[in-house]
Amino acid sequence: MSATRVFVARLAGCTVFDPAGDRLGKVRDVLVVYRSNDSPRLVGLIVEIPGKRRVFVGIGRVTSIGSGQIITTGLMNVRRFQQRGGEVRVIAEILGRRVVFSDGSGDATIEDVAIEQAGAGEWSVSQLFLRRPKTSASPFGKGPTVFATWGEVVEKGQTGQSQSAEQLIATYGDMKPADLANTLLDLPQLRMLEVAEELPDARLADVLEEMPESDQVEIMNQLDDTRAADVLDQMQPDDAADLIAQLSEARGEELLKLMQPEEADDVRMLLAYAPDTAGGLMTTEPIIVSADATVAEGLALIRRHELAPALGAAICVTLPPYEPPTGRFLGMVHFQRMLRYPPHERLGSLIDDGLEPVTAETSAAEVSRILASYNLVSVPVVDENHRLVGVVTIDDVLDYLLPDDWRSQEGDTRTRARSVPSLQTKTGTIPLVNAASAAHEKPSRGRRLGNGS
């Protein structure tokens, strides 16, 4: 049975099904429109379908809401969602807003919104779950909570006062970086920048790595230099280099000066290479050990939570020092091979003799051919003295080969039409969308810091 009253924050991530029980996607937000003499009316849901596409599902297509799932008629427009004038997202734009009680009893923050069914296909905001300010000076705990109807409060919109993004960040706290990046890109521009500014440095760094460069630059330009440098410190060196290269030369140099010296040195080295070479694609943070390291030690390094899967597929063995540029590169040991030997086995005896490193000047096309020919997920990069300077991973190559707009699939993250051609299925009609996009050459990083080009 469908619920008659539902709290919107609990809908985030709920699965959407068609009448036959096939999974269509997950709810990412609820869309309402304001009414002059009544509470806001629900017009539909923003649903993420396979392919990370956000689409609009009109409330008239929803037949049931309850028990952590939503049932629809099976009819769905799969064109990418774009917010229209007058539409407001509850999770992204209403949660976190400050309101004032009409009776003069003070103000509060909206922490959740209850929607209630008034009839078939008719839902509206019925109650607000509010939190009043703390009444004590203690740094622990929060203020008291209270319920109120829409008519009992007035939204507080003082000039220069931005909406808190804490509630939105908490709601989407379990999202993977790529999913959160898509969520931010679907927000109105001002709201996207507000949320980005309130994300922790490490979380923002992960999200920026999943965004198109133009959006990375837009967000970075809103941060002060100190915060921007802290975020860059948390990014992978190759991603940080790509981002810095898109900024003005003066700001890029200033941010490099503010970054941690070791991180800045890695970025400067990467900026010195052409973007279509192994040096321009590589990351400078592979796992590097001595030949005397054991299988047990190697597996312990691979288990690190923050390590990217592609970097954990193999371990580099070199002579000291063990930071790029290292001592002479000896070879790589693949993860699967380590699993076949006892924990005390020396990694120096397990080196793959058939894998030759590439130089930093090797073309991206040649690196792609090597990865494909030998079914590799990474390839080591050495300098003229055979010292390890980094590794190129498969995700680096894919990001280079794919067109710039691959994340948006249709090339426009803010385009939606609610009427498109359709395809008849066992559960209804599903519109067809032309999602093809022509591949084109990846643009260069542009200006190179520190080498006069």
C-alpha cells in the first residue's frame, strides 16, 4: 500500500520499479513548485537511471510510495533532467534553509520535509521537521526539534545569507565520488558552488577528479587560494596537474607555492611533460618497494583503503630511493602472482621479466596499444637513466581517449525535454534517446608551468 505521508530525506536513494518489478533507478531528489496561498505542490521526482543519467518522473507516473521503494507506471522520459523556472528541489535547495516562525517565537533550520498525498497523483508539502538554535554554550549536542506546517513559518532570506549545505551533504554522504559529482552538476550553479565550498577537502578533491575540467575550474575559482591549495594537495598529482594547467598562470604558480612541497614537486614534474605522452598521463604515486620486500608486505600495501584499484594491481620494485624518481627500476610484480606464493617470498624473485617500461616521452597512442596488447591495467614509466618516475593506469588512458563530454553522455548536463520518441516494452513505453557522441581528440593541458611554454 502506498504511504500517505513520507519524509523526503528518506526517499533519497530509494529504488524505483516498474509494475513488473524491474528496477528503473534510484531517487535523487523531489521537485516541488511554490503556491501563493498554499504549501508547495509536488510535481515529480528526479531519478538516476543506469548510465548515471538524471531524469524527470512526473508524480502522475508514480503509483505507490512506501516501504523504501517507489512504483511507477513504467513510462519514463529518459532525456536528461533540466530544472525549469519555478521548480525547487527539496533535498538540494530546501533542506538547510532558515525559517522564521510566524508567531514570533524565533527561527529554525529545515532538516526534513514531509509530503502527503491529497488524491490520486496529488502530493504536497504537509509538514516541516525543524531544528531550533542551541540554547546552551556547550559545543556538544544540537538544538531542540519541532514540527510545523508550511503556513506556520516564513522563509528567512536575508541579503548575503547563503543556504546551509550541511543537510544536503549529510543526505548524500554515502555516495561515491562520481555519483556526488553528477549530483552537484545537476544543481543550480549557485547551489553547486555553495555545496562544494562546504565539502571537506578530501571529499571535494575526490569529487573534482570526477568532473569535467570546465566545472573543476568554475569551482576552484570560487575558493580562496589557501583552501584551493589544500584541495589540490588531496588530489591525485596527475589530476591536480590537469586542473592547475587550466587556471591562469599567475594563480597556478601561487597555488603551487601554497601546496605541500612534495605534492607541488610532483605536479610541477607532470606539468613539464606534453599531455599526449606517458609523462603527461602518468601518476607519480604507485606502490614502490625494494627487492627484499616480502609478499606479505606487498599485500599489506595493496590493502590500503585509499589506494586506487588500478594502482593496486601491481607493485613496482626499484633500487633506493623509493620515491619518484627512484633508483634503477627493476620490474613489476602483479597482484595475482603474489597470491600464488607464500607470505615470506621475496618480491624481487617474482618480477615479471616480460613487461618492459615505457619512457616519459612515449606517445599516448603507444601506451594505449601496450595496455591493450598485453591485457595490462598499468605500465611503468622511466626516465633516461631507467629510474621510475610514475605509472600510467588504464583509467588515465581511458580519460584521455574519451571525448570531453563523456561524463554528460549527451554533451549537455542541463538539457531535458519531456516528450521524446518511445519504445514499447513488456511493461510499457520507454522513450528513445540518441546518446551517441562523436569522439574527438583530447585537448592539451595548455600552458605549462615552469618550462616556459
